[in-house]
Amino acid sequence: MTGVYADSPPLTAEQQTVVDQPWDARVLVTAGAGAGKTHTLVRRLDALMSSEDEALEAHEILVLSFSRAAVRELKERVAAHAREARRVRVQTFDSWAYALLKNAYPDHEWGAHSFDERIREAEEAIAKGAVETTESGAPAHVVIDEVQDLVGDRRLMVETLLDRFHDSCGFTMVGDPAQAIFGFQVSDPDARAVETNYFFDWLRASYPDDLVELRLSENFRARTDEAKSALPLGDTLQSLPSETAEAQTAGEALHQELRSRLLALPSFGDLTDDFAIDSFRDFPGTCAILCRDNGRALLLSETLFERGVVHRLQRSLQDRPVPAWVAAVLRLTGSTTLGQDRFLELLDRIGLPTATDPPRLWSSLRGAARGGRGVLDLGKVRRLIAEGRFPDDLTAAEPSGLLVSTVHRAKGLEFDRVVVVEPQTLSELRRQHTHVDPAAEARALYVAMTRARYDLCRLASPEVSRLRLHRATNRWYVGGWKAYERYGIEASGRDVCTEQPPGTDGFHDDPVGLQEYMTTSVRPGDPLVLRRLHDMPVDSDQSPPYLVLHADRPVAMASERFRSHLFASLKVSRSWEINWPDEIHNLRVDALESVAGSIASGARAGLGEHGVWLVPRVSGLGRYWSGAHARKDEK
């Protein structure tokens, strides 16, 4: 088998031990930062399907991960380094839960439920035998990556799945307790502390006699002393006590030590420094600026755009934009199905980025929207878009050498250079927040400091005293020294109307010409402005309508969701009279995305028979403008 993996990194003795476990083994792998766990999982999947004793079929292996980015990376590694495992389907928990529910209860509108609601319903469906009724049937082996992040409803769903097939199913679980940073998904602070790394204890209690615990300890990512500076604390973080009081005390010491190590590293100063700006502009490799929260990321992104530094602001892990090429393909055909040759011909007419692999697009999309023999069902493709279930690995982010992100959104990624925004002390955090978990803060800082291959540096935090989080909408807004002052609001996914094609509702333009304009002239990072169309609120709890303008040309309408959130942010009290901003500036194009709306409206607008078209996705920290000039006190 050596020749098969000639282009693949050789396995270490630790990795080989994981790969060689039998298919029915119950394996828990603790893998430190940069320990090659994804590479090991790929070879493990290959071994499960090529075992001389009892090889498994692809449909017998269930592979689940947390984010689309993680799914995409695993699929790319499988394509590059696997022999047998290319037929194994890798899914997010949310995608798998949705498919399970659709199979078990096909008449229910599961697309109307939130991600968490679907996870809870899936847990109940598993207990009632829904997995056995799927086309794949009961799994023979379950593979889950990043199990330290299994908390709350997702943890319960996985535990129910393993309990259901306790005597007949093997598994490979991989995680790093030192990187358990998603406990915040559990709203109750006391429950959150108990949840952190609880799944490891559950596995040990549930399989006391046959759980095989293995470890990947060697780091392959960090190449310099600076990049390795946090690694010696990994073992201590992994073994933090589960008892809350002890974890708090140990977490305090670890956070202080990690912060001290970061502050001893080279500093970029802040983004008012020309040296820092030029360094970010000219760095030849991949670089990430990592922050504790998205408020800081928004402010840093705003400054970088003002200084002309090309970058990408990392979107939420649950934001799932469908690539622009999908709308283009559907517009070019009136057929209800496509064969592979015709699909590839249409992709060639569109013109894709050079790094795109058209056969892979076909394989992945057909796996989710299979029609008859050898064809793609375009009706199913539209439903995937409308229901937020487009294949995880096809929502690739736009490439950029510089990424600005929270630590949580960069989880699992690695970069040539990482610049960590200097963290506050725990005392400073406690003055600003009602609950601070020292252990969680230490783990987040550890994750940030272990993303780098070569350069690990620090950057002064931007001034955040007037930036607040609106809890009801979960959006950041720019406030003032007085509680009622409002000078700006965060834009996020779903802030653009998708029900009707742009140019047909709210403003009038040639819909076909507008789609061509967006395809040829609208690029990620371009400025956008929201302009109030008139003074009349759309509803009692919404703002007036806002146009979305690119280069002063209307390209979309703000969505009902945005209008409701703008109202909620500006309505300080019941008696408060809102002064609606004339315009909202400093917003940017995150991406062009394909959306599904009214099929009849799309056909009348000349955009084809599938009800799919393009809209710009908006991001950034918008600033309110009144009249022709910005408010003098907004900054």
C-alpha cells in the first residue's frame, strides 16, 4: 500500500495505531493542536473500507463534523490522499439531522425550524428508529471530529445515536479538550461549565470495558519558537478538572500565563500605524487577525477597508451562502434535469475561478440532488437552496490572503502568520460582563495562539467603549455616551430580500440586466449603501424600506428581518420617537449568492423557470448618515 500514498505524508507510529484499529473498535483519540488529526481520519476511513478482515461499504460509515469549513477540508483531504474513502459522505450535524427528519417525516416543513429545533427533533427520531429506515440503514461505524465541541442538544443527539447501536456499531471520536471553546452555546452559565468536555466522560462511563483511548501528541503545524509558544500548556488545559471551582482557579492561572506569553511576542502596535498596515497589505502568505468577539473584528475590518487593505471578514459558522455559479447554471437551462456533460458544458460557459474543480462540483451536487440514472434533479437543487441545505463543501469562501475573524470562527484553520488581538485581563472582563469563565477564556486564547505555522504576533485592541451588543437581535451597534444614542448597526446574513427578483419589487429595473451587472461589476469588498426609500414604516415593528445600492445603483432591497432588527435597535423605549437614518454607510459586499424565491416572479422577470437568482450578501458595521453628511459625533 506504500505506493498508493506516495503523495501523502507518512503516518507516525501514533497515527498508524489509530488507523489500524478494527472496524468494530470504540476509539477515542485525544489530538493536540496541529497533530494531523484530519490526515489521520482520512487514512482511518480508507482503512475501514479496505480491511482484509471485514471491509465496510461507504454507506455503512457515518462521518459527522461541526462546520462546513471542516467538512470541506475533510473532503478535500479525502480527494487528495484517500484511495477507497472517496465514496464516503461527510456531513455536518445539521445536514444529517435534516435529512433524517425529511426521510422519517416527509410531509413536515422542516425548513421552517431552526437548526437547534431540528437537532432536538432528530434526537427523538433516532430513539424511535428513524435511522434504520434510511437508505443507508444503521451505521456500522461512526466517525466524529472535534468531539470536545459536542455540547447541549448535539451532544444528546450523538449520545442517543450511540446508545441506539451500542452493541453493533464501532466508532472513532477525535477531539482536544484544550480546544473546547463552544460551551457558550449552552445559555445557562452553570450548565455550560458542566457541559464542557462532558462527552469524554460519557464515553468512558458508557464503554468501560472496551473503549480504546489513543493520543496524537506530535505537532506538525508550528515551525518556529513563536508559533510553539502556547503548546507547552496544552496538556494542562486538556486535564483541567471538571469540578467548577477547581477549573476556575486553574483557568485563572492558565489565562494569565498564556496572556503573558502572548505579550512577550512581537507587536504590530495598532492599525493607525503605517508599519502595521503595510505589513498586512504586503505579506505574501496567509494571515489571520483573531479577536475575542465579532465586535472587534468588525472595527478592525472597517479600518482595514478605510486604509485600502484587501481582506475578508469571516462570516458566522451558520451562514451558508450558495455560490453564484448555481444561479447562472439554472438560468441557462429550462430543463428539469441535467446530465454530467451538459452540466460541465454550462459551467464552462459561465467561467469559474481557475482553482475550481468542475467534476467535483458535479459529484457533490448530484450526491445531494440525484435525479434518475446519471442526472441531476434541478427541482431538488432549488429546494436545497430554499431550505438552507446546499452541500456543505460547495459553499467555499472567497479566497483572501488576509482574514479577520473571531477565534471561534477560525477554529480548525491554520495560517502562515497569526496576529492575535491583545486580550483583556480577567479583571477587566469581569467589569464588563456578568459571567466570565476563566477556563473558557484560557482555552480560547490557546486556540488563537496555536493557529500559526511561522509568525505569531499581537495587535492592540481597537477602542470598543461605544460598541455594544443588542441582545434581542444579537447584532453589534454603535452607541454613544448616553444610553439612547445610536450611530450604527452590524449587517449580517439574510439582510437582503430574496422573495422577489431585484428590480421587480421596491424599485424598478431590468431584472436580467441587473443580474448581468452584478455578475460583471459587483465584487466582494465593494462598498454598499442602504438608502431609505420613504418615511413610512413597513409594519408597526419595522423600519421603512431601504434600498441596497452599489456604486449608487439599486441592486436589492433590505429584508424584513433587517427592518425588524433596525427597529428593535433604535426603539429605546415605548415612547421613544425614532429618527430613521437617511442612509447607512460603511457596508460591504461579502459575496454574491444564489437565492431561491418566487418561481412565477422569476419567470416573469426573464430569469428562467427555477426561481433562483443572485443577490449581494451584505457585511460590515454600518454607520448612520443623515442628509448629505455623516453625523459629526458618530465616531
